[in-house]
Amino acid sequence: MIDHYPTRMLENPTFLERIDPVVYNHKLNQKEIELSHLAFYEENGYLFLERFFEEDEVERFKSETRLLLSASRSAKNPEVILEPDGDEVRSVFAVHESNRFFHDLAAHPRLLAVITQILGSDVYVHQSRVNFKPGFTGKEFYWHSDFETWHAEDGMPRMRALSCSIALEDNTPFNGALMVIPGSHRLFVSCVGQTPVDHYKDSLRRQEYGVPDQESLTQLVNEGGIEMPVGKAGSVLLFDCNLMHGSNSNISPIPRSNAFFVYNSVYNRLQDPFSASKPRPQFIASR
């Protein structure tokens, strides 16, 4: 297969123009979002839907998140990722497979209506996880494009995927909420550094390969700025697979937890990794 987005191969970072669409179906086929929403997503690479879920659903989110965190603290399975230099739970992967509540949430018909509208096809869950950021100790997630890693290490061939972040608790400007660089989805940053064997064992705690260089980030921010879409629990952030995003540490006393579901088009199934010696495990990248 032709590699349209080579990365981790060159000596210097490089900008590559995106050759794939952002929105794959511009004819409305659902009632959750309008054409103006699609236009915003296409232009900026993300869409924030405030209070997408009802209050009774949100209360269930909070109780199920507490149960998941409690159960994960004593778990030894590889799906549970701890904070770098600590023993707090950072992420729990494959929650749509191991947890009935999150399985049903990933298949929520209102979510899928919007996602299939944007991607223009049936989809499947490429990856799911719950990210925890406890008060005072929750660590940052450095700037990155998800597609760079999914392409290099999982073999995702094209940009026909998106992430759905559901606020399980209130996301505020003070508790390490996600930041995005609008418009950055239109340029692919080809990163430097050969992928180490079993890179995921370190990168899920602190990523060092596949992260953009400071000069490229500065150019993207100079052109698009930085936005922080925040809102109450039950809000939804959809963002393109190639959108540059990251988050600060949480030094506030207010915890932040989000469920992430990555949806990939059934026409964009994974191939062999483009810049790694072997695929990552199934709990990180469904094949």
C-alpha cells in the first residue's frame, strides 16, 4: 500500500498537505447537528456539543466512572495505564469491550448519527479509553496528532477517523481540559525518530516519539491559535484524527475524567504499521 503520510523516516520534521476529506457526507441524514456544524468541523477540525446528554444520563456517567476507577486501582491487566512516575490510574483502555456501560455508550444512537454523518460510512471502535486526571496530581498529555501514531504504529492508512471525548465530569479551564489548534488537521506533521520496539509500553504513560517539534507547533499556533472547548459533564467534543491537541497537568483540586471513543470508517481498516516493526496490541488498536 502507498504511504501517503510518511513519518518517523526523515531526519527533519516536515509538513505534508492533507489529501483526504474532512467531512465525507455533506448531505444531512440525521437531526443532531446542522450544516453549520458540519462547516465548522470541516474548517476547524473539531465540534463541541454542550450538554449533549441529559441530566439523568450524566449522573450515571459519574457513578460508573467512580466504579471503574475503584476497580482499576487494584487491577494488574495491561489495559490499565498508570501515571508516569506514580501509581495513580492514568487511563483504562478497551472499556467498550470490558464494561457494559461504556459498551452501550460507545454505541449510543445519537452519537453514531453524528459520527457516521461526518465519516460518511458505517464505523467501528478503533480504540476506547477513559482518561483520569485527579486533582493536584493528574499529568499532562503533550501536543500530538492521533493519526500520526495510528498511521505509524497501527497501520491506519487514511484520515477517515475521529475521536469523541465525552465529559464524565465538568471540564473547566483549571483542571487540565483538552486544548486544540484549530485548522491544524489540514497539515500532517511528519515526525522524526524511529519507533522503538513495544513503544506503547512507555508512550501510553509519556509519549516521546511521534510528538511534533516546537517549530512546527509554533507555526500551527501562529496560524490557528489555541482553543479550549470546556463545559459541563455530558458535553461532547468531536475532533478529527489529525487535529493537533494536548492538555496541561491538573493542579486544581477538581478532578477531570473523560471517555474517549475513536471511530474509524469500515473502509479504512488497519494495514501493517507504516513505521513500526509490529502492530500494537488489540486493546489499543482494534484490528
